Amino acid sequence: MFAGTVKYTLKCLKCGKTYSEDYYICHCENKCDALLKTVYEQKRFTIDESYQGIWRYHEWLPIQKIDPRLLDQGSCFHTYKSTKLAAHLGLQNLIICFNAYPYCHTGSFKDLEAQVTFQRVMNTFDSGKPLVMSSDGNNAISFVYYSNVLRYPIFLFATEDARVRRIWSFSKTNPYTRLFPIYGDYYDAISLANQFSRVEGYLSEGGYRNVARRDSVGTIILDATRFLGYIPDHYFQALGSGPGAIAAYETAERLILDGRFGKKLPKIHGSQNYPYAPMVDAWKNHSRTIDERYQDEAAKKIIDQTIAHVLTNRFPAYSLTGGIYDVLTATNGEMYSVTNEEIEKAQALFEKLEGISIVPEAGVTIASLQQAIEKETVSLQDSILLNITGGGRKEIKRKRMHIEPYKFLTKKLQISQKTLEEKIQHSKYLIQDAVNKYGNKVAVACSWGKDSMVLLHLSRTINPDIPIFSVLTIHKPKETIEFVVKVIKEYNIKPRIFMVADAVPEIFEKNTIDVTLLPMEHYHREEEKLKKETGNAIYYENPDLCCKLLKVVPVRYAYSTMGLQAWLSGLRNTEGFTRRYVPEVERISDHETKINPLLAWTEEEIWKYIKNNKLLSHPWYRKKYKDGRRIRSLGCEPCTVPIFDHESERDGRWRKTLKKGGECGIHTRSASEQV
């Protein structure tokens, strides 16, 4: 997978309008009441065995590349042929796709949806914008989990009942999650999330309209097809909003176009928890429209009678083009209504026979299969794919904690409303506290940009001899190298400088400035490989890899060799979307803490401090361009361009790549993490 190649487009199933993969889009601009569908350039079902889990099917996932953190902490499922449950039901070919702990970290198939959604947005020009979403349980748990893994911000709307009874996290603190509890039902949460997502700078996660959700679940069909050698005859799943069943249908269509796995679509069997079964009733009445009694305020009383609460979306993906009605029509599908008693019996049956607990909605699925056998809508010899959407939560040993509601007047927001002088004192307090706690085991990370100059000055007012380290790259402009020499001389400081390079810059040698050189071999290999494969420079073709090798790895090396326990960063919330929700103190591990003393400062306040204290500043900031643009965030020469004042401060970084306005990786990964 290489950035720059067109992997897929999105197509409206009603008007046919297509959209680029470069942006995170979930709705047709023509306001069609229809789904967008992923159209992949690769028409042949391809399995990449160099990856594990669902990532082996990356050719049919709406992503450009895979974040290493998702390779390390990704969730998957276990596909197997049932013997005990199959024998009990009299089935000859029952395939179970088990989305449960320990395969899924939180015990739900929503882990698949969350990880692919985050990867999708991070591969677009919208990367860094907070995702706004709603959930009544499983989605929230999964998205919070991967928000913590990837340090990506989400705004989560959920019912207060769900927050107290069903939503949890393994972490005491969830700094990238803002949870808004709603006194109402799931649809109320959805409505408020939709309103909030229209605010500029935020993204609607998309729910069932999000192709990442559907295509991630589609890997269940892909894995079953790989297992069987052909498309299964039947697909069973309990439905709340409906994306899982739609995903099974869409994926089967792709497999049929491939031509090697059969020409017949699987019969889709959906199910809901009685008495709240809007799609069941609509389908039985041969209606494309859901009865209003399931969508008005009185419906909340019906919802309260169910035990599978996550299946109670009042406005599911049923009526729209490409939705459940169309899927059931195309596959001659079935819908089943399952009582609470049937759910509990099915849960107990599965745990007894298969040896592990399952969630209520999975109980709905099993009970619906029992009904299908009784009604003879399946034959005993048919290949049946049973999607067990969650389980193993009884077996999870890790402590699970409630997520605290977001309070609008947080400490951070209170600080942001202070005067510059008050912010200066607060920043000094954070630095002093770090020095008191860590002594000479805390250092200033200096990039030589405007924020670093302010941080350096403030830190040296607390401790004139505070350790300083800096990572420079071979792509830094000569003005940066010259500026480093100027600062070292005028401020009489001795920073530890680290570089992945073949030789120390001549001006450093001339001024006897020590530099720790790290080997270039790995970088040269990757650079030559990409140049040969794509014809492009590494910093254009794969800026993440370039930054990792030239910045992230040296920072980790510096942190380790200097024996640090903490470091001070000049990061600010107002620089761009990727930094808006970073906390002042980041407890990255037991051995590493990152402190961001300037977090609440604005760009204007940074320049005011520089002027008032007559600090040195990089000459690139003073460059003038005829159209009014200017350099506002300083990086490597190929990846830094001037921007207008109305743009986000970091929009000039990696401008011509998918990484635009993003992060090099230093602030999104533990500095002490092993290479």
C-alpha cells in the first residue's frame, strides 16, 4: 500500500456521484437518502498473509496504510466450524465468527469498526479533526479504547443510562474522549451528535453511513469465504442500526464480481429484541417504511422492556437506498423477533456448549437461528455463518471503569481564559513542579521554533542549567543550522544534539558543537526502495516513515541515553486539530512523563512574549511573500510552506501529502518506546 495511488472511490447508490478517498466523507453532497459504497480498484479478492487478523484483507478496506500501533494492538475475530452447538441444533455446516475477548480487546466486533474508522480518517486530509459520534454501549467502549491507543480525539454522545450501566474503559483517564451524557434514549444521543458534528472543524463519525464500519465487518464474510472456499449460504446477525447485514451483502457482491467463489448472494437473516422490533415488523408488512410507533416518544417505553439495548436505534439504516430493506429484498432475507427469555436461554446454551459467555445481542442472533431451523428457512446441510458480535466479557480480568462526563468548564479552559501574565506564571509553575519532581532527569526538547524559544527561556528562569536536547534532520534548512549556532553562542547553552546523518554539519564542527550521530543505513535503504518503486522522494511518498526514521527514533534514543524520566514540550492546543485535546501533563508510561507548559498559549501570545523579552527567533518567520502568506510552523525544508493567517497554524506542514497539518510522531508515540 502506497500513498499517492488511488485505491478506492466512494459512490452514491442513488445519484451515482463519486468522491475521492482523500477526504472523510459519509454523506452524498446531493443530499440523497442513500448510502455511499466503496468501489475498490482491486477487483480480485486478495489475501496478504504478511499481516494478521483483518489487516490481511487490507485491499478491501478503505485505508491507505496501517498504523503500527494497530498492528500491535489490533482486534480480530476467530472463525471456526462449530461442532457442539452445530450438533445440538442438528446443523452440518455451521461456521461461527467469534468476535469476542481475547480476539477483540473489548469483547465486541465494534473493535473492528473503530480501528478501521480511525485508520481511515488518519489517511485523509481531514486527519486530526475530532470525530463526533453517538453510542449506547459497544461502539463507545471500542472507540474510547482505540482513541486511547491512537491518541485521537472523539466527542461521544450517549444516554446517561448507558454511561452508568454499559459504557466503560480500561483506563482511569481518557484524555482524548469528551463524553456528553444525555437524559433520553439512543436516538436523542444520535440527534445531538448530528447537530454538534455540523460545527466547523469537527467530523461526523458517520455511523452506518461510514464505509469503514461496514467494510471492516465485511471482513467476516471474507474470512468465512477463505475458510469455506465459497460464499456461505446464510448470514445471521442481530441488527440495531443495520451496518453489519449491509456489509455482508456489499462484500458478497465484490466476491461474486471476482468470479471464483460462487454466484449466489448469502441469504441475510436479521433479528431484533422483542418488543422493540421495528425492522422485523416493517419487513413482515412488506413495507419500506418503519411504523411511527417505533419512532415517536412513546417508543422509549417499549425500548425499556428490552435487554439488548444496543439494538434499539429508532432510525436504523432500513429505508434508505442500499439499506436493510434493499438487502433483504436482494437476498430474499428474513427477520426474526426474539424475546428476552429466548435471549437468556440462547446465551446460556452457547456458554454451556462453546465454553465462553456472550453478550445479549449475540443471544438474539443464536435464538434467531433456532427460529430459522424451526421455520425451515434454512436447510440443515446449508453453510451458515453465525456472527457472534460480542462475548468473553466475563473472562476479562482487567478492571473496567466508568468514563466521567465532560464538564465544560475544565481546568484547561479556565487557564485558556487567563491573561498572558497569568499564563506565564502557570507555565512556570508546571516547569518548577517538574524540576522539583525529576531534578536533572527532566529536559527541554528544543526544535528551535518560536514555541521552543519561549519554553527554553521560561525553563532557564527556573533552572539555568536544565538539560536540553534537540533532534535535527538532514532535511533542515541551512538557516535552521545557522540559527542553532547563534542561539547556542548568545545564550551560552550546551544542548545535546542528535542527528541521523552521515556527517556533522560543517558549521557545527567549526564552532565545536557536539553532535551525536546515528546511523543512516536504514534510512538510505528505505529512501532508495521508495525512489525505485514510486519515483518520488521519501518525504513526499511516505512522510510518516521519513519522520519516524529521522525524528522519532532519535528522540527515543536521546530520551534513553540521557536517562530521562520526563521532558518539556512546546506543544500548544491552538496549533491545529491534532493538538487540541492534549492534556498539560501526559503520563505516557511508568518511566516517561511529558509536560506541555505552553499548552493554553495562543500564537499571538507566543510572539508577544518573544518581543517583550527580546528573544531570538528563526529568520524564516520574517520571510515575506507577496500574497500575504507566511511561515507559521517550522519543520524540515521540503515539508514546510507558507500559509495564510486564516489557516490552522500547522497547515503548512506536509502540505502536499496526506499528512498535511499532522504530526511527525514525536507527540503521538512514547519517546522511550523501543525501536
